[in-house]
Amino acid sequence: MPQPPTVPRPHDSALRRPFDRFHLARVVQLLALALALVLPAAPVSAAPSLSLPTPPGEAWKVIQGYGCGSHNSWDRYSLDMVRVEGATFGAPVAAAADGTIWSWTAKSGTLILAHGDGFYTMYTHLDRAVSTQMDRAVKRGEVIGYAGDRAAHGLAHLHFTAFTGKGLAASGRKSVPLSFADGFDLPDIGGCNQHGGEVLVAGGMPSGGVRFASAAQPGRWYAADQRVEFYLPAGARGFSQAWDQQPADAPQFADARDGYVETAWAGEGLHTLHIRYWDAAGKPGDASFGPFGYDLTPPDAPAALGEVALGSGQGTTLQWAPAADNGAGVAGYRVYLGSDPNGSADTLVPSPAFTLPVLAAGSYLLRVQALDYAGNAGAWATIARITVAAR
């Protein structure tokens, strides 16, 4: 019995042949495909639940939360997380829900999983992925990659986002506030760096169960007062608080369930906020936020090198003793080379050394300004007077 012709792909030259019933069927198929591409996509819907993408039982801290820093666009509801104990680089990353591999971007180490109904999860800055095979099925909790340091600043961490998108390209992407089946609900509470500093444990409750909210991020220094707000778990009654030491063994604030502190109260230095609270049964719980630094004092000026004599056409690298700083530490130096005794420039070097270009005969001043990690700038100082001899 003769077989009907195979239905060709859309580019098949058979579409240019005279119509018959098989050609008509092919045209109908093509029209259906075209309509599917141009008609609005079905509404997207969020997955019912997600699991934390970190190893079970491990504590991971949010170092950048919702709503500021690099989380200020469609991926507003993103978390940057690091291991509390042990190295983050190379730590296994797990699928937050059943799905399939949808996309892999090697440059940024970004793996995206599709979970159906226009819902996706994104795992960024991976050092490597277990598999990059498109449409490969993965199960919730399955290791899909390993944390890396592909962020612009080179800090090893996991950037996690859940988002919705429409159509084949997941257009109109919108991140969604995160809630995890491990017992963590992270709603939009307003402000910058929402949920920054919180500790999340896959398969368990947060360390201490206290939710912190602050623009400050652990591991960083600030030259302005920082406020840290905290919220106790449901049913808690009263708390004590202290900077850099364990709080009192009795409630300082009875029946209170939230509070705040400011770094100005602790003064300059590297600080960790400690909270002790009591639940409805009188059982104490502990949590902490930090450490992060408060530094209002600029670095000292570098020591002078004195007179430097060079021959015509001779270049060299000048090195000076590192500037002293009482808090955050010196992050780098602005350098000015010229004749103005009050000159300044934006040229920045990370270490106390500057390679001179080949200079014409004459006299020059090398002026330096030290910067610390909190953003404080020291005074400009002339550290060298350079004389270049004529030929």
C-alpha cells in the first residue's frame, strides 16, 4: 500500500508544489505554529514550593539581599549567599525543585532550570556545572553545579533567583520573593538589602530564628552610621542585645518582638550584633549579625621618599611604606604626577608603588592620597620630588 508523503519541515521546498490534501494539512500545521508564536502566552504561575539550593544541614549567610546593589532590576528578589563555615568556592549547589536544564552561560557560570508554567530558577557564578545538556531532567536536591567566583568582584558566592517569564525565550522576566520549604519565608519588607545577614539552613530552621534587616552587609566597612533592625520568631517574648559579646541572661526588653541598633552606639571598629531571645516557654535562643565595620577615620598620609634623580629617558617604579589606618585598612592610593604643589588626580593604584612613565627633562612632584575600605580618603601628601636630567 502506498504511504502518504512525510510532512516536511517549514522550509521544505514541497510547500511550493501544487496543493493536495497532504499539502493542505502541512499548511494547517504551519499556521497553527505561527499562531502559537504570535498569540499571547498563557499566564505564568509560580512553583508551589522551593527548597534551598545549598547542601542539607549547612548554614549559608545572605551577604546581599533584595532591592539594592546589583539586585535592582528584574532580579530584585535575589540572594547572594556564602557558606558560614568552610570555603564557599567548590561547594555543591542543588536544584531547588524538579525541572529541566534550560540555559547555561559559561562566562558568568549561570545555569537556569525550567520548572513548567513559565517558572524558572537561576544559579549564577558557578565554577562549573555537572551537566549543561539542554532539557536534561533534574530532581529537587540533585547537585547541579559547584559555587565559584565569577562575579565582577571575585568573591566566591552563589547568586540565586526565581523568576517568571513568557514564551519560548522567557521574555518579560520578573523575579519573585522567595519562600523555601525548609522553613524560610522571605517576603518583600521594603528597604535596601532585605534579609541581608540572615542565616539559612537547608532542611532546618534559621540559626536563632531571628530575621535581620539592614543596608549593611557582613564583611564590609562603612564610613556612615548603619542601622540594623531585627525581628524575633512568632511567639517570642523579650530579648537582650549586645555588641561583640554574649547578651545578658535575662531579657532587657520584656515582651518585645523586634528592635534595632545603630553602629554609632558601638563606635568605630569591626562589630557583630548578638541577640538572645526567649520563646513562649521561656527557652532561650541566640542569633547574630555581622561582623561588619564602622570607620570614620581616614588613613594617615604615606611617608615621604624625598628627592629622586633620574636620567633622561629613564623610567622607574617608586615604592613607599604603606599608609597606616586604624580600622578598615588601606584599599589603595590615588596618585598625582606633575608640577602643581596642590595637584590631585583620579589615577588609582592598589599597592604602595607607582611606575613612572619616561619623563622629559625637568622637575616633578609625586603626590599620593591613601583610601581605606570604608571609603575614607586621607590628605594629599607630596612624597617625592623628581628631577630628570637633560641629555
